[in-house]
Amino acid sequence: MNQQQTIYPGEVFANNADFDLAIRQLIPRYDEILEVISVCVPREANYLLELGCGTGELTLKLLQRCPKARLVSLDYSPRMVATTQKKITEQGYQERCQIIQADFGEWADGKLTIDIPSDFDACVSSLAIHHLSDEMKAKLFTCIAKHLQPGGCFWNGDPVLQESPVLVDIYETMRTNWTQQQGINREEVRSKLGQTQPYGYSGQDRLATLATHFSLLEQAGFQVIAVPWKYFGLAVFGGWI
Ligand SMILES: C[S@@+](CC[C@H](N)C(=O)[O-])C[C@H]1O[C@@H](n2cnc3c(N)ncnc32)[C@H](O)[C@@H]1O
């Protein structure tokens, strides 16, 4: 681990330029997660909200999939916002996309001074919300539900907590195997990680089981809850309001 560089939870790697390759080596089926989220968003959507854009890999997929859509994305990391902004401009999507540097926990807690509209067709997130406490996940899901149009949907791709300690080793082995299959040693990828300090509403990984997520989504007012994809300790889940 790179001890020199302190990073925000969710930035993952000390050097931001490593993110796009190294996340694919570290997270099994990363591209599939983004693909599943984007195909769950209706192609004809007009207005999308993304939480935690990172380097913009899901942002770009959504803009490509939904040709009419305007997209608002929140991420609290200046360097992630800058990277996504650059990619969006290079690909000519700047008219349809607004990246806001903000903490989505603050938004959920009603403390964000920027006004976020409340007529989104869909809200999406990948590999970001698991940094919130369960109490804040509950607030966030409620806030998302309030900002969706009737019939709108929310999809989140995130690591989930194993239901039994027996699964810990199984999930670990699967991740080690995945990294090896990418032709790199897991320690080599891990050496690129930054030293995370809690920042804003986010901390180290605070995983919840799928069952906990279901209950939080239900309490937030989601009428239909679904898991379109799951692979060991990773899942894409959400539903419709
Ligand atoms: C691991 S990255 C994932 C990025 C992207 N969604 C992807 O799948 O490649 C997580 C992102 O969430 C952001 N993030 C984490 N907690 C946040 C918070 N409370 N508010 C805003 N952004 C947050 C981080 O800055 C980071 O860019």
C-alpha cells in the first residue's frame, strides 16, 4: 500500500491515473456491473442522477445508452470530478452532463446548499454507497425515492456483506483468482491503493447484506425491489418507486 498518499474513501488508488485499469483488475466483472446498471435504465429516460461518478466510466455508458438524457452526477472528490469532466468534454457530452462536487451524504441529510431537482427518471450508483453507514444508507434511499418521478428506478452496484462467515474465504479466493486471471498478482494491484481516511459522510467499507438493503429500500418507499445481477459478494440491486 502506498503510505504517502492519503485519499478519500472511494478514490481507491493513490494515483488517479491507475483507476480505470486497476479497478478492472481488482473488482471481478467490473464492466459487467456497469453494463447491467445501464441496461436497467430505460433508453428513453430524460433525466438521470448518478451518485459517485469516479472517473466517469458509468457516466459515459449512461450518456451513450440514453441519447435524450441529461445527467447530473455528484462526487465529492475534486480529482474524480476533474477526470470525469475531461472525459465528458472529450467525447462531446458536456451539454448533457453536469458534474457537481458534493457529498451525497450531505444531500441525504438535507444539508446540501445546492438545489437538486426532484424529477429524475432514474438514479444510479456504482461502488460508492457502501462507504456510508447503514443509517445514512437509509437516509440516502429515502432521499433518492423523493427525487424520482413516479415509476422511476434506482440501481446500485456495490459489494455486499456475506450472510455467513463461511463465505468470507470463498469470496476472497474468488477475488484473488479474478486478479490472477487478469495476468497480475493481487499484491501488485494492492500496492497501488491509497491510504484512506474518513471524509465527509464516507468511511472505510461499511458493507450491508442484501437483506438489509432490501429492508432499507422498502422503508424508503420502493414498491418493487430486484437484484438483476449478483456474483459472489458483488450485486446490482434496486427497484422502482
Ligand atoms: C470506487 S469509485 C467508483 C466510481 C464509479 N462509480 C465506478 O464505478 O467506476 C467511488 C466514488 O464515489 C465517490 N464517493 C464516495 N463517497 C462519497 C460521498 N459521500 N459523496 C460523494 N462522492 C462519494 C468517490 O469520490 C469515488 O469517486
